[in-house]
Amino acid sequence: MYIASISLHALCLSGFHFFTCVKVQWNECSDFSPPVAVMLLIFLCLEALLFLTFTAVMFGTQIHSICNDETEIERLKNEKPTWERRVRWEGMKVVFGGPPSLLWFNPFAGLRLRLLMVRARKSGAEFSV
């Protein structure tokens, strides 16, 4: 999800840069010569589009698996579950860590670095000779 959103952001920025440079002279727009700047923008757009499509499809399949509470292998084998399936939103809450909120879009929301660093200092060396 994060790579797809970054790729979408790169596409938007490159489009904005391209239209801004079209309005003004290309020589004033970039430190590179106009052909090099256009080639770099095209390369960035192609790369961002490639990553966006790949990661968006992967994210979609993962969300589908979370909502149906089954892995892709179980779906392909058409296996019947031996457990009680969760409701769709219960699976999303378990995976993303809580009720729906904007914190789902923050990769560092559930990270407790200070707690981990304090534990590492208290325990000392892991191995002793």
C-alpha cells in the first residue's frame, strides 16, 4: 500500500513538473537540458506506473484474502476452512491494529521504539563468553 501511494505521488509530481515546464521555457525549468529532462520524466513515469500497478494488484489480493479470512493457497485449492471465519471488518482490525482510522496509513503507528530500546539496555549483552 505504501509503495503504491508513493508511486502515485511520483506520478502526480512528474505530471505537475511536466505541465509547469510546458508553461515556461524548458531552459528555466530544470538544470538539465530539455531532452534529458523529458527522458528522465518519461522514465520516472514508466517506473512509477509499473510499481503502482504491481503493488496495487498485490495489495488488492491481500485485502481480498484478509476479508475472506483465507490464504491464496487455500483459495486456489478450494479447501474448506476448519476454523470459524471472522467477519470482514474483524480481519481488517486484526491486521491493521484497531478500528478504522487514519493511523492505518501510518507505517509507524504501532511501533514502540523507546520500549524496545529500554529493554535492550536492561538485558545487557545477549551472549557472554
